[in-house]
Amino acid sequence: MNELLSEKVEQAATVLREQQIDAWLTFVRETTESGDPVLPMILGQPLTWQSALILTATGRRIAIVGKYEDEAVRQTGVWKEVIPYVEGIRTPLREILAEIDPRRLAINFSPHDVKADGLSHGMYLLLQEYLDGTPYGKRLVSAGTIINRLRGRKTAGEVTRIRHAIATTDEIFAAVASFARPGRTETDIAAFMHEQAATRGVETAWERAMCPIVTTGPGSMVGHGVPSPELAVRPGHVFHLDFGVRQDDYCSDLQRAWYVPSPADPEPPAAIHHAFEAIVAAINAAAAMLRPGVLGWEVDEAARTTLTAAGYPSYEHATGHHVGRAAHDGGGVLGPRWERYGRTPYYPVEAGNVLTLELGVDNVEGRGYLGLEEMLLVTDDGIEWLSTPQTELRQLGQVGERPAGVA
Amino acid sequence: MNELLSEKVEQAATVLREQQIDAWLTFVRETTESGDPVLPMILGQPLTWQSALILTATGRRIAIVGKYEDEAVRQTGVWKEVIPYVEGIRTPLREILAEIDPRRLAINFSPHDVKADGLSHGMYLLLQEYLDGTPYGKRLVSAGTIINRLRGRKTAGEVTRIRHAIATTDEIFAAVASFARPGRTETDIAAFMHEQAATRGVETAWERAMCPIVTTGPGSMVGHGVPSPELAVRPGHVFHLDFGVRQDDYCSDLQRAWYVPSPADPEPPAAIHHAFEAIVAAINAAAAMLRPGVLGWEVDEAARTTLTAAGYPSYEHATGHHVGRAAHDGGGVLGPRWERYGRTPYYPVEAGNVLTLELGVDNVEGRGYLGLEEMLLVTDDGIEWLSTPQTELRQLGQVGERPAGVA
């Protein structure tokens, strides 16, 4: 933990210099209730009273925290100057800022990136009040780019953890492919997967009630639905899972699909087969575009037009997103230039990014949702797959020696 | 769950009318990563895309949410008008606001109350952008008082749950009083209490690493420290726990203290006894002040001056706080008028509030931290204790038939 912490805090000074920002202030309180998403990356423990974590381009690491918490912050080994207070943070904060005298002071707000938007509006108002009469209230800028770069550029240690989370997910997919058979309900399957995760000592990558998302046929809600006790795997339908685990604080996020053979259609019907091929082609089109410097929307467009050119409707979500400490790790998306994505489709891809590629076709021939999601690492000149891409629509109940759902 | 949800959303309309606010907007996105503390109380499930939950003084309940999540919101049974969108929330949000035409629109920010400060600064900027060209951007006010009243006025169902959490905590204190004996380290004791909680199917009331806070003597960090594997219960010291559980979403938060007999001092030394009596007297002085309408700082002052009049230093924290969905449930504090508490010591106490009273004396005669924390319900004309107040300093290893640590 502290090794990763140290890697990330060191990276922060580099990013501050790149962005020509003198100092970056994370200003928080009672983080157990209302946490700044950046805190686990730079501190790794909660804070109770109003606290200021300041990193500078010159490498200073200053924490102003309530008495009772200073020792715990010191013990991280990462925060070198720890200043405890009792009555109020205003005075020590103003003193430290006067000493650093930043021309630009970055704080954690971003209209477009939830992971860089950890400062509450009330805390922003409080900060303005504390800085009243100093020049620093007018020198505040968004730390969006800093946080985006910091979250997005995975260190070697981070990539290793993500690989482990993917390997565990593959094991669970293999197990569920044996368990899921006609008659099993969505809730049966979700409960089985939760057991599998617990056995392996991992949590789900997002809220348990919706992880996995299980779709057993045309009756299932696509996307974000809670598994239903009334819908079951049925012959002739597509069986689809969207699932990930959090292992050692890092996540996976993958989708796998199977065809459920029926007496009438022991093989996937041609329409299903055609849709599956189009989905794989669209994912590959996106993967072929990915390299440092490409913009998110360009990657999205490559996938989206490949799918629509094959005769399928455009899906109503982004083609991909970052994965890291969260399944949706913030920063740019590989998404269309729609209002709800704000500026995030314009963020450039960087080496070290870990991204998903995910898309699908709803209800092909009334058989249910068919979709895939893969994970990859952006390298200096392209990508390396982190998941083993599914390139074949396996039939449920025909599991070979290799993990089901992985071609 | 949905019964409580329904109770609270109904209460909200009453509070809006009292506060003469036409509509209250909770504006969120990706709440799993960055949740508004009010969301569990009014929705009870996460939201992914930008979402607007609007409650009006006339009792309308409107949710504008991303497609894929509308059905889950409808299924709560509480949100009557659910409007799904795909490309962006701006248009449906502007349409609904034009229809309601609120003179004052409350949003979730508060410099002084973290529980009412769930709107991020980036989301605030986004909301201003969405409302640009309408009159509503200028009609925004803080929902601080609304949320404070809503969290603070416990319904019968909420009080019942809190009583259950307290009963479970008492069981765990009784068990730990048998387990803790000279030689057991702080981490041994914390691990034992975690096991006890797991056995009973409850979580800790705050972050596990610091719940319980265990102090075994003068070497322990008071207040917020992580249990140490190097510090153990020792004869002649005070053994003190600060602990609570979360059971069915509601919390307890209690402190209990024991004296560890030594051959030299089989009974608590007179100085320890005197300090214990002063602590009990200070808690009773605060309890005697508590009734609807009294201000937090007045209650704090009663306790604080009782303790200092007995010759002990003033403690560096508030005398009490609300408990509910969180161990520190926001709203007013029973605290001194110090900068770091902002306006919260000025909030009036209301009937239905569930509060703690907690204070102590550090390191009396080099024996360690001695403190107590009780919980109570404010009634129409005073209080009802929810915990059974500790009025006797029990000796560790001399456990009677009643739960240890409870007189």
C-alpha cells in the first residue's frame, strides 16, 4: 500500500511541473462520509477535521490535519511535513500558502470528471472565506488535469494488481459457465458469483446489488438493472454477464456472452452469429486506433461506425473508460461528443492508461442482449490486451478445457 | 428499507413547507464514487449518470435519471414521476423547473455541515451552466436546514433501529470485558471485537481500522488512533474503548472504561475515582440542559464547565453529536463556539434528535485515557437515555452478571 502511495505522490510532483502548477491542495473533512476520490491515491486513510494536503512542484508534501490524526498521517511515510491544529485550520493554512506563494493553486473540482471533483461546494466557499484577504483565493484553478494524469498513468505496481483482478474474474466466469444452465434465475447466478468472489477474498468492483449485471434474455433490463428472481436462463436466449472484482484496491470490468442452445436452434442462429462478429470487429476497430495522443471520441467513432456499418443501431453509452481503483476510474472516456460526457471525450489517451472497450447489440431477434467488454493497457505505440478477448460465442453447457467465455 | 424511505421523503415535504422553500434539488452523478450523504435517506440506491431528484413543498417527487436506471428508481415506490434521458439532462431539468417555477430552489451545499454538503463544486458549476438563461440559477439556496431537520428528526422506525445497534454494542462490550486482560494487545482486542461484530452480522459504525479505538494506557494515542500491536492491557492502567456498530443502516457510538487492578492498586486510585466522578457529573450536567430549543454550545458549556470546575482540563472536542445513518450524523454539534465547528454549535436541539454525550480526561496520574460516551433521545420536555449510562468504574476481570461496563 505505502509503496503504491509513494509511487503516486512522486508522480504528482512530475505532473505538477508538466502542468506548470506550483501547488495542489486537497481540502477535505469527514472523509468517511464524503470522501474525495483522490484521497485513497495520495493518503490511503480517512481524515475527520478539515484537512489540507498540499503537494508542490518542488516536491514538498505538507499535511495540515486535526490533532489526533497527525501521527497516523506521519506514519504513512509519504507526508513529510505534518502540521496538527486544534481550533481551526485557517491560520496554519494561510501561513503555509504565504510561504509557498503559488502563482496557481490547483484544487479538486471538475464539471466533467467525477474523480477530480472531490471538493464540495460548501468546502469551496469555506476555502474562499479562509483565503479572504490573501491573493490565493483568486489563483485557484482546477486540478482536473493533474488528477486525470495521475489516475490514468498506471505504475507497474498498479498494472500488476489489475492483471490479478482480471485473472480472478476469468476464474469466476469459468465457474459460472458451469453453474448457469436453463432454469437458473438471475438472482441464483448473482448469488453464485458473490460466493465465488467471497471464496477468493475479493469484493465486487462496483455496488454488489448490480455486480454482476445478469441478462438472461429479452426480458432483462440492459445496462444497470438488478438481477431478477423471476427471469431465468432459457434455451434459445443469449446469456450475458457484466462483472468485475476489486482485488487489493484495483478493479476489473469485463463482459462475456454465451448462447444457450435450444432443440430448435442447437447452434447460434445466423443473426446472432452475425451480430457477434460485428461486435468483435467494432472492438478491434477501436483497439486498432488506440495509441498515445488519440482522442477518446476518435476511438469511440471507429467502434461505433464499424457496428452501424454492419447494420446495427448505435449504442447509447461510451465505447470505453479507464479502470483502476474504481471500475469507472474517471478521466477521459472513449465516448461520443454528447452533452452528458462534457469535455471527457476530448482527453488524449496516454501510455500507461488501462481502458475498457465495451459495446453490444440489444435483443437481436428477440434473444436478449449480446455484448462484450475487454480490458487493455496503452503502450508507447499501441496496446497490450490485459483480458483475453472473447472472439467466439461459446454455447452454454459446452465448456471446453479453457475457461468458458474466453476464446 | 422502503418504509423508512417513504417516512423520510414524506417528512421532507413538511420541512420544505416549514422552511418556505418550494423545491429541493439533489443533483448527483456516479454516486458510488462520490456520493451525496443525503442519497441513502431519499433514494437508497446509487445513480450513475447526472441525475436530479426534486422534492417539492406540494409533495411532488420527480426523478430525472439516465435511461437504464429509471426502472430501478420507479421500483422504490417513492419517486412518482421518473423521467429517463439519454443524451443530456439539461433539457428535461429546465422543463421541470419551468413547470414548478420555484421562488427558492434548495441545493445540497453547506460550509458547516458535511451531511448537507453533497453537491460537488464541479456539479455546482455544471448546474449553473445548465440553468443559464433561466431565473433559477439566481434562486439557489442552501438545503442545509432542510437536510439538518430531516436527518435530525428521527422517525419511530429510525429510533428502533438505533436501539438495536446499541443493544448489540452492549453485548460486544460485555464479551470484550471477559476477553481483555493483562497482556492482550490493542490489536488483539480490536480483532476480537471485529469477530464479535461479524458473528452478529453487523459492520463497525465507522472505518474498521479505527473502530474500536482502543486505549490501554498512557502510551496510546487518544481519539483517532489505530490500535497498536505493541501496546497491551497492563495492571494499574485504565482500559478504554470507543466503539459502535452499524446495524440495518443505523449506528451506535459509545465509550466505556475499566480500571485494570494491579497488586499495588487493586482498587482504582483516588485520583482515577475522582476523575471518573467528574466525567459522569459533566455528562449529567449536559443531559440536564437538553430539551428542544437549547443551542448546542449551551449544552457543551454545561458539561465543559462542570469538568473544569472539578479541576480537569477542557477537552479539545465537542461534547456531543447526532447519531443516525452515520456515527457522526451531521447537523448541529453540542460543541464550543470554535472556528472549526462553524455555525453548528448554534443549531437548536429538536425533539426526535438522537445525540451522544462524550468527554474524558487524558492520562490521569499516568494511567491512560478515561472517558465515557452515552446516547440519548431528545423528547418534548427533556431526554430519554438510549444507552444505559455507565456510572461506575468497573474493574476489568470483575465482571458481574450484568453487561460489563454498564452500571
